[in-house]
Amino acid sequence: MALAAARPFLSEGGYGEQEMDANSALMELDKGLRSGKLGEQCEAVVRFPRLFQKYPFPILINSAFLKLADIFRVGNNFLRLCVLKVTQQSEKHLEKILNVDEFVKRVFSVIHSNDPVARAITLRMLGSMASIIPDRKNAHHSIRQSLDSHDNIEVEAAIFAAAHFSAQSKDFAAGICNKVGEMIEGLATPVDLKLKLIPILQHMHHDATLASSTRVLLQQLVALYPSTKMVVVTLHTFTQLAASSLVDIPKQIELLLQYLKEDPRKAVKRLSVQDLKLLANKTPHMWSRDNIQALCECALQTPYDSMKLGTLSVLSTLSGTIAMKQYYYNSQGNTSAPVRPDDLIKLVQVCCYHSNSAIAAHSVTVLTNVASCLEKDFLSLEQDAVSALQSILVLCSQESGVGAHNALKTAFTCMVKLMRSRPHLSQPVVESLLTQLHSAQDTARIPMCHCLAAIAVQLPVLGEGMLGELMELYKMIGSSSTDKQQELLVALATVIFVANQKTLSSDVKSVIKQQLENVANGWTVYRIARQASRMGNHDMAGELYHGLLTQVASEHFYFWLNSLKEFSKAEQCLAGLQDNESSVALACIAKALKYYQRGIASLTAASTPSNPLTFQCEFVKLRIDMLQAFSQLICTCNSLKTSPPPAIATAIAMASGNDLQRCGRITNQMKISMEEFRSLATRYHDLYQSSFDADSATLRNVELQQQSCLLISHSIEALILDPDSASFQEYGCSGNVYAESEYERSMLSVFTQVLEDVESLSRKYPPVSYLHTMCLCGAIISLLRVPLSFQRYFFQKLQSTSIKLALSPSPRTPMEPITVQNNQQLALKVEGVIQHGSKPGFFRKIQAVCLNVSSSLQTKGVQDYKLLLESMTNEMEQRVEPHNDYFSTQFLLCFTALGNHSVSVEASVIDSNGIIWKTGPKTTIAIKSMEDPFSQQLRLQQQQQQQSQQQSQLQRNALCRF
């Protein structure tokens, strides 16, 4: 249980234990390289990729690769092979080599060896390094020369190198194309060598002329060599060339369809289908109606299930893209008038009841996508789709094979998509799922529950209707403690929480707890409690967390569970609020704050250096501050009763010219509350921007909290402070906003209601009256009555991203400043490495890194002249696109003001949608600006001259007096 409870929030926290520093690790490996034993040398070589992963900065990587190049130059072939494998594994670090010429020189010296195996390994080494030496003419010449070798190993290595250099160098690709064509057409070249030479031609995509000439050559090869292997390799090269060059893709689709239709060989048909799917994924907009029609005809005519499955997989890929609308709607004239081709519908209607579950699944996918994307003209297709989905559900839920499981997952995805676009079809689908839940295999029940939960989130009315059957099923779960049974317990509990998100009845809670006591282990109980916290069922979650406290062995896990228990108790205190009861609301908020303070203390104790729980602590602190702000605002509203405006308030307002002064002290208190809520909204926005690895539901939750603060701030302004200039249009919901969860739906409903109340009240009555304060208290109570949802990122990281920065020049010791003369500029080089967890880019990917450099004068030195404020600071920003998770750039900084400066470098990332995320890190170095010697000498001379002039003036004045 201790290990299991750590899994959600400790799995992606750190990147390794404390290790020795980079220099010590490199020296340790260097000692192994210098050993006289071959085994120790090999062991040292193969440990280099791990070293690069831990310390991925250029200084170490450059030194390490130079050492490997030395081993490659003087070692035997086995050591060279080990170095080659290390180079291929560390390909993304090659561009960090600083001394590329020296590295290539040491490696290239082996090409002149008399040993063909050594030359072959060297050629493969050069091919692996093609990304950093694409235009080295000596490497090009060696590859061309080795292609004519009589040693097969060397020729194959030359082919490997030629393919890699062709992909990187336009000049090499243009020069080698004719040579490769001559070798393929030559009678002396063996067939197996020709099969290896042909794939080189897929890299001839650097310009349109080269791609066109290569395509002509490939067409000749297809005609000259009709054997199965040659046709398969040539056609695949054709496809890769077309996909890379983005020209002649329609011709390639027609060619593949021709071979699929006319060539009787199964291998050629299979290759054609694979390449058609590749083109469907990459360029679906290039498919014409005739292409899709031809594909449908092939599927209808073929007697082979494998070919039918392949063509349907291509159609299922196309059905979710723009190609399907192009197929159904006329490209000319009125786009709202669809054509009615029968072949596609006929094909999927026949195949969706096929005995092969994969064929049926692909057919249902096509049918669902067609029914979802078209208008109401195809009503019969909707019923066909529902019937086909029910058929797959009945057949595959009784089987336990991998094929049946995959078909079920496809069917469930189609169900959710169809319910979203056609809600009126949901009732029969839900009834079928509930019916099959009783008799299905455990492997099928789990995805069924996930599907039911997704449908219930979209359609809450259906969720409430299925609660009774779900509870009956929960009681019937067997007493076995297998992994599937535990997973089923979690899935069923999730559906129950979704179906009844308001409050769980005592009967439902007793059934769940009794079943958990009978068969569930601690990890299952924790997962169910986590789902309860996400769905807002805090009373159930608090009881489950409390029962787990004695089942963990680690102190950190105990404090983590204890904090979750306290948070659940706090939110449970807010669940019973009633309208227009401000005194009760104050008591409930005070009680909730007491539990929250206990919980934040436990949460802080649960954090570790490797996993500081930054998001969790900040989210809870913001919740505490929000509750305190709510409490303060309710007290401010009550102060209108306890401390009404004085009798002379009207006279004071007339004298000051501020009409709000007639309301008394409540005006200033309301201003303070409004600023506090705006500050909270800014902090929520900062939390949003720092959560790059969070899932979309968590981010939406943070956004809703921010909008709550802005709503209350706007309500205060509109009701009391400035009712004339307050605008309601920017705060209103534009159209129907699609809500992903019940929590979001409830919050949006509260927002709309509060805005309507505030708008109607602000137009009827002048401020400030009891109606205004009651409206504000009612808005707070309405917001607090919606149970807070603790989303996935609070418990679990599915994506982990961090950035390491290295600055140069860097100080020898951390506290020592870097000295620079005030008449010179400092070239600050910033290097960075992006580190990922086990699932890089799971939610969003890094497109660019934004580096902000700022400097400020800390202590001012002795200076005789005044400086402008701009000369005391530096503010710069650069955006860098990382390559292979590495980036570097330089800044030129001026320090004209003498004294000690602090330079801060902060990194933020930009995702593929252009959104900036303040992920950090922030690094600071100290700079000491000193006066240059020439200026110092000149200043001293001027001072001496001034002193001598002053002395001579004094002497003259004294002589004049006498």
C-alpha cells in the first residue's frame, strides 16, 4: 500500500537519485577507457549514453565524444562497433559537439585502413553523423568510392551512409542519384543489393526537379523488374518520396489503387493498402471522390477478409477528415446539397455485421463518422449505426481475446462520439450497455463503465436513471481480489459518482463501503476515494481517506492522506449552505478554514525535495485565501446593518464631490474587497500559466476559480462602486458553452444566474441598500454550494517537463561575482536542456523557449557623473526553438554603472498553439562592474590637475591679500 499510494504523485517527480557530478563521472569512464582489459573498455564505452542522459550539456558531451573518437581510431573492430552503437543511441546529442572537425578527423582516419570491416564500421559511423557533417566532401567521396567495393559488408555500409547523407544533404542527393540508378540497372549488381539501393531514392525530395527525375527512374524500375520483392520495395519508395516532396500525391494514390485493383499478388495488395493508409493519415485533403469510390469498389469485390480489413482501415482513417465531406458534397455549386453515393454506405452496412470483429469495428467507425458529420438528410444511418454498435457490443463482450477487446474500445469511442452529436439516440445505447454489464467478461466491463461515465457526464439525466441498476451490479461483483476485479470496482464506483454527483445517499455509501471492505485492497480504496474527490462527493472521500491512514508505512504518505481527509472535511462543511443565511455561511466558512489550515500543514509535511507538491500547495493556499475573502466580504455586507452611514454622510459626500461617501465606511471596505478578489484572480492566472503539464480538466478548474473571483469583483463594482460604467457584455457567456463535467456545468449556471441578478438589481436601485448586500451574499453562497472538484493533476502527473539552464561565463564559486569593465559588453551565453518524463508531449508539446534576461544595480560604486536610469538596468527577451531538446542563445549586456549587479535569466515555454507558460526555472548570477584602467588613470590625472589648479589659485589669493 505504501508503494501504491505514492504512485500517483511521486511517479514523475524526480529524474534520478543523487549522483556524482559530471566531471567525476567522466573521469570514472575515462579510467575504464584507459584500461588494458578489453572488457573494461567495452563496459566504459556502453555507459556513455547514460552519462549523456544525466549531463546533457555541450562541454561534457564534446569531451566524451572526443574520447570515444580516440577509442574508435586506435581500438579494434569490436570497440569501434561499440562506439558506433553509442553514437547511434546518442544521435540527438551530436549537435552539441563543439570540435566537430577534430572529432571527424579522428574517426575519418580509419577509412584508409586495409581492413574492409573497419572501413565498413567507419562508413556507418559517418552515416550516423550525417546530421552534423552533411556537406563534407571527403565523406561524400569515400561513400561513392565504397559503393564500387568488391566487399559486400563495405558496400552495405556505404548504402547505409548514402541513405543518411541523402536525407541531410541536397548536393549529395543530387550527385548520388545517377550513380544509384546505374547500379540498380546494372547487370553486375545482385538482386538483394538492388533491393537495398532502391530505398535511397526516397530521400531525393530536396527540390521538385530532383523529385520528378527520381519518380521517372522509379517508374522505369517498376516496368523493368516486375518481381514481387522489387515491386513492393519500389512502390513503397514511390510513396515515401511523394509524401516527403508533397508533389504527385494524387498520382501516387491512383497508382496504388491501380495495383490494389489489378495486381493479383497478395504482398503487393497488402503494401498498397499500407501506403494508402500512410497517405490518408498525412494528406487526406488530396483524396478525390473518385479515389474513395475506387477504394470502396475494391473492398466490395475482394473475397479476402485481410484485404477488406485493410481497405476499411483506410476508409475509417479518411472518414474522420475533410475527405468525407468532399466525398458527400459537391465541390462545385451549392455545398449544402449532398450527393448520395451508394457504394460506401452499402459496404459499411454489409461489413458492420461481419464475423471478423476488426472489420466490423472499422465499418462502425466509418458509419459513425458519416452519421456525425452529415446533416439530417441521413436519418436512417443513425439507426444503422446504433444497431451496429449494439451488435458489436453483444458479440465482443462475451469474448476475452485481444481482437474483441480492441473492437469494443473502438465501439465505445464511436458511442461517445455519436451521443455527443446525436443526443436523442442515447437512451437505447445506455440500455444496451446496462444490459450487457451483467453478463459481460470483466475485461469488457471496465471499458463499458468508462463509456457509461462519459455518456453520463454529457447527459446527466441518463446518469441519474441508471443508478439503480449500477447499485445492483455493484452488489453482485464477486469476492475475488484479482486485478481485473479491483479495476472493475474502481470503474463502477466512478460511474456511480458521475450518475449521482449531488450527494450520495446513505444506502449508496453503505453498499460501496461494504463491498470495499470485502474485496478491495488499499490501492483500490485510494483510487475510489480519489474519484470521489474529483466528482465532488467529499463526505464519501473523507471517510475512505480516514480508513487508509493506518495502512501506509511512510510518513510522507500518511501526511498526504491526512491532508486529503482534512480537505474533504472542509468542503463537506460548505455543502449544506442555504440561501440568505449569511451568519450560517460565516460559521461554515470558519469551520472549513480550520480544516483547511490543518490540511495545508499536513500537505507541507508530505512534500519532499524530489516532489515538492508545488501545484497542490498553491491551489490549496488560493482556496484558503478565497474563503477568507468570502468571509471578509460577508462581514462587510453585514456592516451596513451594524454600522450604518452617519447622519452627516450626505453632507460629507456633497463637500468631497464623491457621491459614494454618503454610504459610509462600507464604501472603502468594498474597494478593499474588490482589489483582493482581483489579486486572487491574478494569482489563479499565474497558477494556470505555471501548470504546463496539467491536463485540460485541471486547467479548466483553475480557470473557473479565477472566473469566480472576477465575478465577485465585477459584482461589487457593478452594484456599489461604479454601477454606471460597469459593462455586462464582456462577462456574459457567449452562446452555449459546452461543459465537460457536471462541476463546470454547475459553475457556469451559477455565473449566469449571478450576472442576471446583479444586472437587474443595478438598474433598479441606487447603491447601497440591503438588497445590494443580500445579492452579494447570495452570490457567495451560490458559489460555495457547488462542491469543489479536485482534478487529476492534484493527484497524478501524466506528463512531466522540466528545463535545465546553464549560463556562461559562470562564477567559480556560487557567491563570487563575475567581473566586467564598464566600457565593455558581457556576452552571456544561455544553454538549456528540456527533460521529459515517461510520456513526453502527452498533453502539449514545447514549440519554443522564451528567455527573459533582466539586470538591476544592487550596490552603486563611486562615480563622479550621473547616469540615466536606463543605463542601470538591462531588459532583453529572445525566443529559441529547441532542437533535440537542446537550445542555446547569447545576450549582450552593458554595465556602465559601477557597482554590483544582479542578472536574472528566466525561461518560459511556448506550446504548439502559441500559448506562453511560465514554467521556469529562474537563474541568477552576480556581476561586478569595474572602471576600466584607462578611464581610471584619466580620472586620476584630472583630479590631480584640479587639485594643483586649486592650490595655485589659493596661493594667488593669499599674495593678493598681502
